[in-house]
Amino acid sequence: MARTSFHNIIINVVVFAILLIFALFPLVFMLLMSMKPPELALQPIFIFTPTLENYVTVLFEKNFIRPISNSITVAFSSALLALAVSVPSAYALSRRPSKYMIIALFSILFIPILPVSISAHFFSRSIGIHGTLQFMTLILTAARAPFITLLLKPLFDAVPLQVEEAAMIDGAGLFRLLRSIILPISRPALICSFLYGFFLSWNDYSLTYLLSNPETQLATSFLMTQRGIFETSWSELASSTILIAMPGIILAFILQHYLKKSFIGIGLR
């Protein structure tokens, strides 16, 4: 019995190690490329003198700081607005279920991104708000709100109705019920939803590429401009990729923690 258990542990470790190698290899390869001199970028060399010159060039000479700042502003604002819209919508859908509303929300998720981007591009030009961070924030909010609503709805379903009934008997209104009962109980789910909305908006390219200009360019759009027509500095491109990927990697670990808490912690406080 003990021998069988030991074999199972070995197999699990081997499988996990293989999956980990496949998952981390692109990131490690890109990290090594970002620290190589440009002439060695594409060569399969693993022993070299690392340099941070590519990061300095990208951040300061090519002013990558501004696109990163724009992305942080847009991603944070859109995730926060989407959460503010989705919380009352998901709560109402949880307490007054409607299969037609759920079908409508799912249908929105399947709308192709390209036609939406083109329509938003011409619409923003016609009313004079093209290339503004505010308009990109609203577009990303509209894109994230249906998904976050569907994500929160089953989590609000898990909140015991007895808790709400007891609060109402004590004289709590709907606003106080949400503020004092529902939101504190659902805090892990709310944080998880906010981080996921931030993660999606941070990595968005399709919706925001046509809606930005050089002043309001986001990080993902900036990354695509680093590939030249005749010559590409792959070391600098790798450096830009690592800088964009790091917030997503950090948020992925945080998201995993709160996602677990949102499913096993809600209703148990």
C-alpha cells in the first residue's frame, strides 16, 4: 500500500514537472532574450553576460513608461467600473432569476470583437472622443461587465437567504443590506472579479488598438509597434514583452488565491 502511494507521488511529481517546463519555457526563453545583447538575441546561447540595457532603452529612450501608465489607468478604471455595474446586476439576477437575461448576457460574450472595434472607432471619431482614455475605459467596461455579472451571479446564489431575511426583519433596506451584509460576505469574490477584469483589460489589444493614438497608446499596442518592417530589435521586443507580462503573472497568483477563497469561503464566515 505504501509502495503504491509512493509510486503515485512520483508520477504526480513527474507530470507536474513536465507541465511546469512547458508552461515556463516561453517565459524563461523570453527573459533570457531580453538580457542578451541585440546581436545574440536569436542565437541559442545560454551562457552570456546579461545586460539590462534593453530595458533601459525601452523604458526611457522609447518612452514605454507612458503606455504602461495608460494601461494601468484604463485597466484599473474599467475593472472598477465593471464591478460597480455588475454587483447590483448580478445580485438582482440572483434574487430574481431570468433565463432570458442570462441568455442575453451569454450572447454578448459571443459578439465578434473586430466589428465592435471598427464601429467604436468610427463612432468615437464622429463625436470627437477618439483616442481618449475615457472612451477606451468605457468600451472595456462594457466588454467586461457581462462576464463579471455571470461570474458573480452563482456566488451571490451561495449567500444564505436567511441572512438577508434576518437583516430585513431588523429594518435593513436594500442599500444597507448590500453594503453591510452581502458585500462583506462576498469580499473574496468581488476582489477576484476585479482582478480578473483588470487582467483582461491589461492584456486587451483588439478593442483598444483602433481606439488609441500615439499619446494614449496602451502597452499591448506599443508592443506591436516594436516589430520593424525591415529590422527588429528582438532583445528590446523581448524586454517589452517581459514588462507587460509581469503584472499579469503577479495578478494570476493573486487571482488564484482569491478564486479559491471565493468558492470555499463564501457563506462560511
